[in-house]
Amino acid sequence: MTDLPWLTVLFAVPLLGAVLVALLPRSSATVLKQVGIAVSLLTAAVAVAIAVQYDVDGGMQLTETHTWIEAFGVHYALGIDGLGLLLVLLTVVLVPVVLLGAWHDGDEDPRAFVAWTLALEGLSLAVFTATDVFLFYVVFEATLIPAYFLIGGFGRVGRSAAAVKFLMFQLVGGLVLLAAVIGLYVVSADAGTPSYLLSDLMALDIDTTAGRWLFAGFFIAFAIKAPLFPVHTWLADTTEKATPGTSILLVCVLDKIGTFGMLRFCLGIFPEASEWATPLVVVLALVSIVYGALVAIGQDDVLRLIGLTSLSHFGFITLGIFVMSTLGGSGAVLYMVNHGLGTAALFLAAGYLIRRRGTTLISEMGGYERTMPMLAGLFLLAGLATLSLPGLSPFVSEFLVIVAAFDYHWLAGAVAVTGIVLAAIYVLWAYQRIMTGPGRVDVEAAPGATGSGAPDALDGSVTPGRATPGSATSGAGGVALAPPVAVAPAPAATTRDLGVREVVAAAPLVVGLVLFGFWPMPLLDVSNPTVESLLSHVGVTDDPPEVDSSTAPVGDIEEGH
Amino acid sequence: MEFVKPTIEYAELAPLLIVFGVAVVGVVVEAFAPRPLRRPIQLTLSSAGLVAAFAATVWIASGLDVVADGAARGLVAAGGTIIVDGPTVFLWGLVLLFAAGGLMLFAERRLEGGLSAFAGQAAALPGTEAERRASSEGLDHTEVYPLMMFAVGGMLLFPASGDLLTMFIALEVLSLPLYLLCGLARRRRLLSQEAAMKYFLLGAFSSAFFLYGVALTYGFAGSMQLERIAEAVRNDGGNSELLLIGIGMLSVGLLFKVGAAPFHAWTPDVYQGAPTAVTAFMAACTKIAAFGALLRLFHVAFGANRWDWQPMLWAVAILTMLVGAVLAVAQRDVKRMLAYSSIAHTGFLLTGVLGVQATSDLAVGEITSLQAVLFYLATYGFAMVAAFGIVTLVRDAGGEATSFERWAGLGRRSPLVAGAFALLLLSMAGIPLTAGFVGKWAVFTVAMSAGAWPVVAVAIAASAIAIFFYVRQIRLMFFTEPQGEVASVVTPSLFTSSVIAVGVVGTLALGIVPGPVLDLAAHAGQFLR
């Protein structure tokens, strides 16, 4: 049983699934999607099997090491530690959620959508388990290909330009990383035998100047990926033009590679340089937190808004990583998971809404609370998670990061706290504009588009738009906006509430948000040993607490803010 | 002066002899065989010749003696004029492999409705009655096969030359048939003839530079032999001006052939005007042969005064990468875009060439400059031959449709062909899991190890620019709505399809398991001095 190369199996399953889907006949979209979901569930089962075997205090485990390219000192080396495990689990949960929740996202070419999604999953899983820098780089770059085709192939008008922008940013970052990876080879060769194994590189004694240059290369690439101010501009354009399902994959899975890389490679290989760069990185992270939140407040496009909230959140994660304390590190790792759950739920809810209304503009929405209570509830819950309401899981991580930031410097903590306030504004104000208030009546609505609300075969409860004329919701019900930009070949505006499929898709996220809000210990148990060993490698020890309450038990959700 | 009769090592020179022999027999066939028989005979002869030469190369490679304390393998043949060593046989293998690809593209007849891509009668003026008659009678130039074999022979000799005169002769033998082949396109003949003319004039000019460089270097060293030159360089005979000018002049000749800036001006015009099959052959094989000669010249003859020529190569490499990448962005034609991309690749290859270090500076198992360049040439050849092969398939009523507008939406009409082209472009862009990435990694690494980090920085920047136009092409094929008349993919015969298939498979295989070929390049060892 233990001889099975679990990690290879883990990412080979979705990759083979992608090939399988690509080979299936194009005829039945439903079959394609079902196969996709089955493959992603199988992957999830493999991941669960890995999690069961995982020994919390075992460090890097389930390792596989084979020589790959001897001339380059490159190994096919996989391994999983606490950080990797959490991100793997997040990925395998989110992919079936996307395939199920964003059922209609890929209707233009379901085969391509499902195949690219599975390919992206497989490559992302490989990224999180690679323990050889070269292998990491290869899969890191390879994830861009499915991502590019997902953005460029599905979504709104202007998506192909957005896809090119996305790809250019990522590839430029990738090339900077390539320079650093090559530099690492030279350093490693100078020290004896060239090797790309993470374990060999961590043991390497890198010259201070060279180390800082190489750190800069790695960090820039990860900052673009994450994204961090000022290299974030691709994010909002991409989330705006891509489908919500694609955005979930991008923001909640792919972007985690950036922060994952900071932890594993920046801190792991360049501990000295990481400490040296801390002030600058902390400032950038704080700017991201505040700037992302401020810009998000001003958005009218709900997808852009959610994209920009992520900029703010990635600021928190980066802040947690670079304040260099176990508290901040654990908070950052936890934040990665929680942000994945919360933002995915928000994108999912927004996707449901946009599909019903045919518009992404908040100014053209309003008053859906009464007609679609479940959707509104989901949106609210996801929004509250985003603003870190106590009792929902992001609160725990945000709390940890902010405490760690105060520990680092009171000013950093103070600025970070404003992020919470701003988050409350952008979430609640967006909720108010979209869900509450009287419904909108737009007289210029195109007559042909009114109330055709074609029932979705898989959605149980269907309430066609015209079914409730004259009621209090007639405004919302009767509205059919000619969408300024086509979202999808969507049926005209309806206000039916969530169907069974949509509820099932959102359920894991909601359960996760609530469960880990009250009981985050499993996550912390997994992440803490990794963070501690990483920070001891960096050579940081936590300052002794001056006040007992500053290291209050993390489960203490009574702690408000 | 006593005359010594040279001993000829026939067995070790077999590939050269076979190829030249086939070429000469091909000329005889043209003279005596009846017209309908010529094509099958030529095709059989050439392909048998290439296969036999390849088999001989493999046989030679497996039996090379180890010399110079295991650092190199091989022997000095034909009285010191030809050196059959590890790098030589590796390059021979590459040239023969891609020449076989070129030959298959030459032989393709289904695309033009039963005719080859070459002019029916080259002597008939474009637009005249004679041309129409040649066309209606279905005339075909079968001389292209012997011409190509002569070129291949020159390409085999070029990187194997042990002295400068042989190198010059090889340069001419490989160039002259190419000038001619460029002018033989069936369609757009004026463009093709213009390309041939330009190529010939500039090529002749650069050959003169090379010859002058040979003379000056002889003046410095008192010998044409590369090893004697190396000895003279080491002993520093004083006249270093002669040597430096000589190096400069020789470089002009070679850099012209590889298409490095500022001697690149011919590349786009010739690549565009020449029949695409010739372009594919030329782009891959000429570059391989010329880089082989360049490496041998700089590593063997001028290895001792690296510090003199490395700065020059730094400048040329930087300029070449930037010119290739930036100008490719402005192109509106697929063939021209590929031509500029090939210029950029020349720059990347030069980055590898200038990464040469003394063996003592290298760690055990560290990749060497030679190994990196040899590997890059292999990746480049696969991608280029297959890419131009695909260009021959995309046609409209006027023949090959190379302008961008015609390619719009190709990915929806022919997903397989467009997908293959996209993969090749991704490889040229250096995306991981394709051959191009490993090649780029290798050449950048050796340059970085040699301390050429400014060149690597520019190379990274140039790669970023290059990615833009490769991705733009992919976007054009997959995500752009076609407007107006568009091209479609014509189903080729087995010849072209197998070339494309091999190129695509090679690109993928070298990207995922580059180990064997890298080991082969490492096994080639150093140049025999």
C-alpha cells in the first residue's frame, strides 16, 4: 500500500482524465461534464487517502525521487508537507465544486472546458508536491497553458485580450524566475555537484549578494503570481472577462502558488535574503491590503470587485509570511485555505446571479433578496466570510496575521486593521446594492428577452421571470436587461432561486467556512509543524510574549474586532 | 618542400563520400534518364543516400577512439583537413536527420495538385508563354534533389573542417546550391528570384569577407590548420592586429550564414521568397552546420584568446536577440515571423556559444557550452522543420497563404494542425514540457556560469518579447474571428505529414525526456584538437 507512488497518482489522475475527456466524442455535453466530475472526485479520493496516511509531525513525506535529467542535476522529486497537504486538499475540493457549480460556464465547448480544467488541476497538484526546483518551475509554467485556454476560450467579450495580458504577466514573471533558477544551478554547481533538489538547495551556503539577487528573482515571480501590488493589474481584468468558474480556479488555486512559493522557496532557500527584504515586502503587502480594498469599493462590476478583494487578501497572506513569526506563518497558511473557500463561494454566488440576470453590473441589479433568498443567503455568507466575521473560518487566520503584524510593528498592524474596515464596506455595500432595496424596473429592457426563463434541466425549482407579475417583486421579476456584454449563452433574466445542483456545489464551501470557523485546530495541527520548521530554518524565534493575551488561543472566536 | 601523399580514411569519411557520390550520380541521372523516370530515381537515390549516410554516421559514432585523456573522441582524417570527432558526428546526425525531413518536403506533390513546389522550368521568364507551357505540360525540376544533396554534403563538411581552406570550400559547396534552390519557387516566382538574388549577392560578399579573414589569419599563424592557429594564438606571435582583424572577418562570414545581426538582413526576404520546403531545409540544416563550424573555429582555433572575442560575441548575441524578437512583433506574415524568430534563436544559440569555459572551471557533471548548443540545435531543428512544414499546408486559391488575416480562426477549422503549430510555437517560446524550454535553459545556464549575466538578462527580456508574438499567433488561430477570405488546411501526402508528426513528437519528447539526447551531446565530448 505504501509502495504506491501516491503523489504521482494524485496528479496523474486528473491529467489522464483530461486526456480521456479530450478523446471523448463531442456529442453529449452532460456526459462530458459528468466524466469530469467523476475524475475530480476520484482525485479527491486519492487526496483523502494521502491525508489519512499523513503524519502530522513527519516533515516531508511520501517522497519519490528519481533522476530525471542527469545533465542538469534535475530530479523527479515529489513530497508533501503540511503546507502542501492543505493546498492539495483545497484544490481537490474546489475543482469538483467548479465543475458542478459552474455547469454552464463551458457550454461553448464543454469538452475543452472540462479537459483544460482537469489539466489545470493536475498541474497545480504537481506544483504543490514538487520538491525539485526545476520540476516545480516546469509545472509552474505549464499551468499557464490550461489557464490561458480557459480564459481565452470562455467568458465575455474581450477575454482573448485579457488572456494575453494574463499570460504576458505570468510569463514575464516566469522568465524572471527562470533567470533565478538558472542562477541557482550555477551556485549549486560552484558548490560541488549541481542539484536542484530542495533538500540540497536548503543546505547550500549561498553568498549573500547572490542570494539576494536570486531571492529577488523568485520573489518577483511569486509576487506577480499572487498577485501583489504593483504587479497585480492583470488580476481584475482577468476575473472580469473570464467565467466565474475559471476565476475560482485562477484566484483560489493558481494564485496560491505565489504565496506557496514564497513560503517554500523564498524562505526555504534564501532565509537570509528573506529577512533582509522583509521591510519592503511588508510595505508592499500593506499597500496591497488597503489599495485592493479601496479599489474594490469603487467597482461596479461584481466580478472585478471580487477579483480586487483577493488582491487585499493576498496582501494579508504575504504580510503573514513575511512578518516572520510562527503566528503570522500559521495565519498565512490558514488564510490560503480560508481565502480559497470564501472567495470560491463568493465567485460561485456571483456566477449564479450573473447567469440569472445576464449582467455583471451592480448598478443594474437590486432587490433579489426576496425572490432569491437562498442565493442571497449564500452571497451574504460568502461575503461575511470575506470580511472575516467571527465564527467563519477566515476570521481565525486574519486574526492571527493581524496579531503577528502588531508584533512586528504596531504601524503594520494598524494599517492591516483598516483592511478589515474596508472589507466590511465593500462586502456589505455590494450586498446592499445587489440584494436589498426595491427591484429595478428598466423601461428600456429589450422586449424579446423578457421572461423566457428556460428551465434548467438539472435545477429543481424554476421560477420563470414572469411567474410573479404584480407581486412585490414584480420589479425584479420582470426586468430583463439586455446585457451590455454577453456573459454566456444564458437564458434571459430570471429570478428563480438556487437549484439542487447549485446548492450541492456550494455546500462543501459553506460547511468548510463554518466548520473551520469554530474548529480550526485540524488545519493548524497540519500547518504548524511545517511553519515552525521553516522559521527555525530561517533562524527566527518568536519574541517572548509580553502580554499573555497576545497569543490567545486561536480557537477563541469570542475575540471580536 | 616534400610532398606527402595524404591517407584517406574512407570508412570514417563514408557519410561525406556517400552524399557527394549520390549528388554526382543524380546529375548523371538528370542527363541520361528519360523525364518521367527522373523523379522516382532521384527520390530513391537521395533517400537511400541519406539513410546510408545516417547509418554510416551511427556506425562511426559508436566506434570512435578515445583520445586526449578521454576528453575527446575521434580522429584526424584526410591529412588533417577533416576532423571526425564527437561533435562532428553529432552534427552529422542532425544535418542528415533534418535533411531527410527537407527531402520529404521537397517530394510533396499532393498540395499543388500533382506538381512539386518548384518551378516547372526555371529558365522560363515569369509571365511568359514558355512558363504557361511548362506549367500545362506538368514539367518538374528534378535537379533540386542533386542540388540538395550537394548542399547537404557541404553541410557535413563544414563543421568537420580541420583547416580554414576546407572550411571555405565547404561554405561555398553548401551555399551555391542553396542560392539556386531559393529561386525555384513555382508560385510568386519574382519574389523567389529576388530572394535568390539577394541571398547570392550578400552571400558572395560575406564569403569574400571570410576568405580575407582566412588570409589574415594565415598571415598571423603561418598555417591554415586550426590546431596550428591555436598553437600560434597560445604562443602569441606578436602580430595580434592581424589575428584580431582575421577573427573579425571570419566571424562576419560565419555570422552571416547563421543569420546573426547585423548580418541578418537577408533572412526574412529569403525565408519568405524561397519555396517553403527549401526554407525549412535551409533554416534547420544551414544553421546546424554553420554553428558547428562557428563552434569549432572559436573553441579550437581561437579558444586561447577567448577574452578577445567573447565581448564581440556578447554584443552580437544581444543585438541579434533584440533585433529578432522586436522586429518579429511587427510582422504580418507567418513566414517572415518565423524568419525573425529564427534570428532570435540565433541569438540564443550565440548565448550558448559564448558560454565556453575552461574545463577546469566546470564542476563534475556540469553542462558545457558545446553540449548546450548541440542540444539547442536539435530542438530548434525539430521545431523549425515542422513549423515550415505546416506553413506549406495552409493554403488558399493563390497557393500558400502566409498573411496573418488568412490564418485567423484556423484553430476552429483545423484543430489538429493549428494545435500542432501552437505546440511548436510554445516550444520556440520556451514553455516548459517542450524541447525549446530545455534548450533555452541549457544555453542560458552555460552563459550564466561563464559570467555573462548581462547577456542572459537580455536573453530573458528578448524571450519575454518573443513570447508576445508567439502567443499572438496562437490567439489569432484560436480566438480571432476570421474576416474576409481565409485559408484552409490542405491534406498532404504521407511525406509532409510524417515530417510534421516527427517534428511534433521530437519537440514533445525532447521536452519531457531530454536526458538521452543531452547525454549523447555530453558523450560527444570536446572538439578534437
